[in-house]
Amino acid sequence: MQLTWADYLVIGGYLAAITAFGSWFARFQKTTRDYFLTDRSVPWWAVCFTIVATETSTLTFIGIPAAAYAGNMTFLQLALGYVIGRIIVSVLFIPAYFRGDLFTSYELLQRRFGTRVKTLAAIIFLITRSLADGIRLFATALVIAVVTQLPVSLIVVVLGAAMIVYTMRGGVSAVIWTDVVQMFVYIAGAAAVAYALLVRIEGGWATVVAAGTATGRFTFVDLSLDPSRPYTLWAGILGGIALTLATHGTDQFLVQRLLSARSAREAARGLVLSGFIVFAQFIVFLLIGVMLFVYYQQTPLPQALTRNDEILPVFVVHSLTHGLAGFIVAAIVAAALSPSLNAMAATTVNDFYLRYIRPEADQRTQMRVSRQATAGWGVVQLGVALGAQWMDRSVLDAGLAVLGFSSGAVLGAFLLGTLMPRVKERDALVGMVAGLVTMTIVWGVTTIAFTWYVFIGAATTIAVAWLLSRAAPGPAPRDVAA
């Protein structure tokens, strides 16, 4: 079975509609404050929904069900760490972000330590996001390629072009409000898949429970102390907290959403609530994976899998009716099109262009450069997505591993700046370099699971900086609240 004209009409219509909707916000973008922060006008509930949509990519839509299909539900231990981490971010970082007129999270490091630490953190963000979101774009193209039989490269270019157009024109307003719409689209898509599976499984939910229990697929707690296992209770809680502190507390991609809120209180409310919604939706996606396992125990796979990530797309194209299959693919696209391009442009303009190239640039020039930076980073992510076709690991693990590799050093710098007033710029900079070197060794030599990466990188950064500050104390550093 293949998609029909009705399915392609649904997919194409959705892409065209979301691109037009995002581009419509261009009329409101008069200054860089509008373009990057929506003039801080976003209510708490929209902050919540955009964070959920931002965090829920195609890696979630296809990777989480694949994890339960092939294994169990131990991924929930990481999601528990996500919830705890958000609460810490709301207490530790959000108040500092709203003490002043910040455009990017890295300006906080500028105030506390100086230019070098801020610049290193911003460079890490730009490189990491290019790689992680390129993989995210590839994952979406992979799904569509499975169901349409079109070349992955062609799909990458089409999706990337749509993403660039509406982000470049509409700014962060386009990103946030399309996120709000797209969250409901992909949740409806997930619900449709779950219902379609349930009505096709002989014996219904009782069979799912029996088969899932018998095969251990409902297992969600792993007390193993093996650091090579990615989803254990210890890696989930400590690693999940550290990853959330890095992504939601320091990474400009998500911090930009928080900075767009009306106040620190509304930002914190939206962030914490998003953790519980994300946890609930992970349960839904994992249950879909268990149902896929049970269904294909009763029904032969229509085609061989080259990777477990293909299991949900295979079900969609071979088992769902025309039109509905197109809607599910559109939902998968919705989960993917929450781009980081505007956040990367904000960092490029505010942390590099205005700092080193043209500090005196007027608003018209800044807006032009901002849109050019948005398009430029879009092209970079397209290149990463095209190259990711030769990657041989799970797209979920790969995306999280890339984020974890260097995020620990940045998180360490933020924690140093917030919690350790004796640490100065030299100490933080050496600590960050030590964190990156340590993670390079961990990545290349050890079998330690990626869920520990941020924790190890941050701990190394903090330990080295603290020891250096004690061994060679210097003048008092600047106050982060200044």
C-alpha cells in the first residue's frame, strides 16, 4: 500500500498552511526586540505549549515508540528527571533572566564573567544546535521517505525550505504560535495512531496488557548501576535533571521562549506545567510502541525494517486508511517544524555581530542581518540533515547524545556564575575547556551512556573551576544581578 492523492493533499496543504501562518507574523516584526522576543507579550499557557512542541520533535514521535517496541518503558525515568529539572530552572535561572533587558541567555554570562566565557558558550550553542536540529530534520525526512518512497534528500530540502521561509519572515512570534497550533496537531495524530492500533489488535487492551507484561515492556524502573545503560533510575534522574538544566535553563533555543513571556512568574508557570504534559505524552508514545509490538505479533510485518525507528511509519503507510495516513504524516511534520533558527540568529546578531562587527548598527540593519542569519543557519542545518543519512545509530539516541556532549560545559558555567561567587572568568573558562576535553574522552573511549554526558561535563567544569579559584584566588568577580 502507498499513499494516495488524498494523503499528499493533506500533507501538502498542511505544509503550505503552516508556512503561510508563520509568514503572516512578518507584519509585526519592526525591531529586533519584536523579532527575537515578541516584545515579551506571550502568555504563560502559550509558553507552556511552545516548550512542549519544541521538546517534542520527530525524534519523540518515532523514536519513543521504537524504544518501547524493541525494549520497554524505562525512558520514563529520564522524563522524571525532566520534570524535576524544570522546577530547579524556574527557581535558579528564570529570575536572573528577567533582571534586565536580555536578548540571549549568554548575555548573563557576559555580565557575570566577561566576554570570553560568553563567547565560548555561544559558539558551543551554535555548533550543537546545528548538529542536533539537523538530525531532527533528517528524522522527519526519514519518516516521510518510508511512507512516500521519495528520496530523503528531496524531502530534507522541501521541509528545510518551508522552515526557513516562515522563520525568516515571522521571527520568534511565528515559531511560538505555530508551535501552539502544531502541538495540538501532533497530539491528535498520536491519539489517532493509538486508536487505530487498539481497534486492530485482537483482544484489544486486555491483550496489550497481557503481552506487554509477559515480555517486560511495561518495565519502567531499572536499578542497574551499569553506566553504559542509558535508561536507569540514576541516569534518568541525575542525567535528566542535568539535561533539562542545560536545555531549558541555558540553551538559547528554549530560553528564548522563556524570555518572550510577560514576566518571570508566567515563564516559570509555563515551564513547570510543560514538564507534566511532556511526561504524560511520553507515556502515550511508549504505549503506542507496546501496541505496535503486540500488533505485529499478530500480523506479519509488511516489510523488513532496516532500523527500529521505521516501525511507526511502516504501520502508518500499510495499515491506515487514505487521508488518515496523510494526517499522521502531517502530525509527524508538525512535531519537527519547531526550528531553532531564530534563536541561533539572535545569538549571532547580539553575541557576535553587535559585539565584534557593527556595535553601532541601526534597527534596519539589525533586522536585515537577523533574517540573513536565520537563512544561513537554515542552510547549515540542511547540510547536517543531508549528511545524517549515513548515521548508523538510533535517531533518538543520536539527537540526545549531540545535545549532551557539549551542553555540560555551558551548564557548568551558568551554575558557577549563579552559585559560586568566588569563581572568576579565568576559572570558569578553564573549567569549560576541561569539561569539553573530558567529554571528548568519554565520547571516544568509554561506553558510558549518553544520558550521563551533561552531568559529567557540568561536574567536571564546576570541579576544575572551583579548585582553580581556591588555588589561585583573584579579585572579586562581577555580580550576576548587576
